[in-house]
Amino acid sequence: MKTKYFYSNCLFEAIKGKLKDWKNVEVKKVRSMDNMVHFVWINKKEKIQYDFAQVQIIKHWFQYIRFYGYIRKKKIK
């Protein structure tokens, strides 16, 4: 499942998820992709993993901070 498209960043969204439910949410850094770091956040209570997926190609330096994309939601076991 995915949300509406908007401008943000995986780290900002992970921090927002952690602040909403700080006891049950765990933020993890995953493997580097294209010389960039990527973060996911996992709700341990609901067993759901979230991440921010980028849909826009990076053309300018400021796009390394602010991406156009959506939040993906995936059930985990």
C-alpha cells in the first residue's frame, strides 16, 4: 500500500514515525543505495515496515534533501 505523493525525505519520515509512537517504532538504516543512505521504520506492535520511496530523478543538489515520493507500507512476520 502507498500514500499520496509528496516532498519529503526517508530520514524525516522515520523521525516523524518514531515521534508518533516512540515505544513501538524502531528506525533502521538499511544498505546504501547509489551512494546515499536509506532509513526504514518498523512498528513492532503492528508488525509493519514503512519506508519513503523516491519517484523523481535527482538533477540538482537540493534534491538530495527533499525528494518527491510516497510512503510504502509492508507487513512483516
